Amino acid sequence: MTIERMLASDARLVLDDWRKMVFVSGPRQVGKTTLAKSMLVKRSGRYFNWDLASDRKLLAKDPAFFEKECAGDPVHPPLVVLDELHKYARWKNYLKGTFDGYADRFAFMVTGSGRLDVYKRGGDSLLGRYVPLCLFPFTIAELAGKRATWTSFARDLGELDGTDAGAKDAFQALLRLGGFPEPFLRGSDAFHRTWSAGRTERLVREDIRDATSLRELSLLEMLAHLLPERVGSPLSLNSMREDLGVAFETVRAWVGVLDAFYYSFRISPWVKNVARALKKEAKLYLWDWAEIEPPRDGARFENLVALHLLKAVRTWTQVGEASLDLTYVRDKEKREVDFLIVEKRQPRVLVECKLSDTALSPQLLAFQESLGVPCAIQLVSEPGHARRTTIGGRTQWVVSANRWLAKLV
């Protein structure tokens, strides 16, 4: 399989049509460098890596080194890829000056292991000069070579394509191995376990250490190992504080750091009053759902769905197709539905995850009616399900996850 990531089309759109720098962020080892180099195969340009001593020396001697190596062209601008540039103390100043001076003749892509906006060191604001794009782990739609727009997705919520054996196989492999390219392509559970342990250690002891002033790295690494047990539930920071023996503010800051460096992410509860949402506990998920070990198969499945939905919502929002949020719903009686897609503060799609239960969830129906949601989806891990009902003019589906998730991006 060629790792020609779906983001490439979005990046080309930004580079060629919007005349802005593209900041490609995402988890460590998700394929950002491979993506950048694959784009250079199809267009002229220069790949720069701050981790290479020769490239660092080149930039120090001549900040506009790329100008001598490839002629600028306002019609077909060469692509300059700046990988790991955020490790340069004055990277923001450098990008501001370089972009202002050469944006009319060169296209620029900046990639980094963590979120580029967490690096607060150095320089003037880059506001208005770049567009952020996130590279996600593999999803079913990407592996099947599909790409839905929000318009087509919203229009066809009540429809399904024909059966897709490719989507079924992709779902089973993703559920078992996660969506990161290397362990997925290796196809080995043992390799994934070794790879995952090494990735977490390097994330904490290299990326986070170099970008923050945190000292208790061993405790931060312990926190990372505790989080898989909390996936799919509202995250109690007080409970984490007691487990680690540190202050509440410390745990809150540490979880924020792990979110910022794409180890975990959180989904907030849906409330009409935004100020109230800030007081409620968010649910936590991992970027690598395969870290969730049996017997927590339900949590692993829910995490896979969460990542698929997050990718779709962020992608459609980042490229300007819609203004979307991913939330969950929970009431005072602790009745809950796993996910709710919201468009401009209007609930659009409810999604509930079940390993094998094909009886329509009472909570799903109750929240669909109370919130006035047009479509409710109950995803089942098992293949072969696709049942549609209509109640009160609103649509409900009980459908296999592989078929419905293939409708995303």
C-alpha cells in the first residue's frame, strides 16, 4: 500500500488556491514527513529538515537557500517543506519574514510532531499567513480511497452505499492494529505493542521535554499509561490527582499537554449554554485506540469511532465546508449517547456505539426526540447489519460500523 495520504488534496488546495503557508501537525509517526515528500515527487521544490545538521548550517548561512535551488514561479510555485522547524528558537520570526518576502513565488509547508501552536517561543504573530491542517491516523474511508464532503454526507445521511468488502476488512484491521501507518502495514499485534511503548516514551522524553519546562516526566509518563483505562468515560481530574499524588492544577496541565501533543483528545458535553459546558467533564479518547487492551473491547470500538468522527468534523471545518463540533450528550440521570455532531450550534447527527446489540437504544431515541435531531445512528461492531426506521419524521439506523464510517473522510 502506498501511503498517499488523503490530506494531500487539502494541502494542495491551500497551497495553490489560498496562497498561505500550510501548517501540517499531527501525532508522532503518523506520516507527516512521508506526506510532504510524496508531494515533492509531483512538483518541484526543496525538503528541509531541522534535525539534519547540514540543513541547519545551510539555513544559518543563507535563510533564503531555497531561492538558489529552485526558481520561483508565480503560476506554478515550487514547494518548500520545512520539517521540524519549530525546534528553531526563532522559527516564527523566520517564517514571517520568509513568507512575506517569497509568498508570491514559493509555496510553503511546515510540519511538526506536536501542535505547532504550542510553541510560544520567539517572534511576531503569524496570524493570517497560514492555514492549519491535521494529519490523522488511517480511517476506513481513506483506506477505501473515498472522500465525502459535508454537503454530500449531510444530504445522504439516510442512505447507504452497497456492501463493501474492502471497508469490512479495513475496519477489522484498524480495530486490531490502530490507524498509525507502520504498525498497520506490519499487521502484527506484537509489533504494535513494542512500537506503541517506544512511541509514548519518545513523545514524553523527547517532544514534550524539548518543548516545555516540565520536570516530572516520569509522572507524566505514568499518567499516559493510566489514561487508556479512562477512555470513553467523563474524565475525573480529581481521581487522577489522587492516583498520582499531585495537585489538581498539575494534573489538569499535564492532560492538556498530552492533548496538545496528540496522545489524547477530549470531547465536551453538548449544552446550549457554552459557559455551562466548561464546568462539565469531557470524555477522553486516544489517538491510538489499539492501546486499549482487552477486555475493554467496547471502549476500543468507541475510541475508533470517536477518531473517525473527529477527523471528519475537523477536516470539513478546516477546509471551509461547514462549521462543525463533535460533542456527546448526558443528562442529570446519567443517561448518555456517545456522540453528537453539531452544525452552528444545531444538533445534526447522534451516534451510539454497541459491540453487538442491535435493539435500538432507548437513550438514543429519547435524546433524538428531546433535541430534535434529524438522524440517529446506532453503530454495531459486527458486520452485516443495516436496518432503517422512521419515528416522528426522524430517521434511525442500526448499521455495521464498517459501512457507515466509510461514508466519512
